Amino acid sequence: MEISGKIKKINQTQTVGSNGFQKRELVVVTNEQYPQMLLIEFVQDKCGLLDRYKIEDEVTVSINLRGREWIDPNGQAKYFNTFQGWKIVGKNAIDGPPPPPEFRSKDDGLPF
């Protein structure tokens, strides 16, 4: 799945628990008639992918939808969903990949 929109917030990397698990959260506002503010979580080695982006950048994020069950102290099951990002692409990335062909200058045959 993919989510496209403008970056509203990029949090710092957090270490959770005693095992050193790392996560970093990103909020993207979708480009729809009724924009949605979606929280996307990047974990472990994917946290660094956000270093190249800033607030207001237009991005497309590839995600996996994750779900889990938690049993509360009363024995009732509660369910939680998470958007987990694994790839992010945007044309304004700092030190990012080269721009798509439509943004590159045309080859006019000159050697410089």
C-alpha cells in the first residue's frame, strides 16, 4: 500500500523497552477532498529513511498495515492498528536520488 501527501511532523527516533527497539513517527496529510492526518511508524533500520525529509515535503510512503491484540486487566480484548513505513520517496529529499526525468535538463549535445 502507498500513502501520498505532505509531511506535517517528523518525530525523533525513540528507543522503546529494554531490548533497544527503535521507532520513529511521521505524520502525513493526504491530498484528498477531505485530507486525513495519518501517523506512520518506521522501525529499526528504517528510522534513518526520514533523515532526508523535512516538514512540508510532498512524499509517497510505502506501508504495511499491522494489527495486534491486547488483553486488558479485565480480560477484554482490545485491537490496535499501525501503518508501518518501509520506503519513502519525495522529490524534495535532501541528498536524495536524482530527480525524475521530467525535472532533469535535456541533453543538448554540448560536452559541458
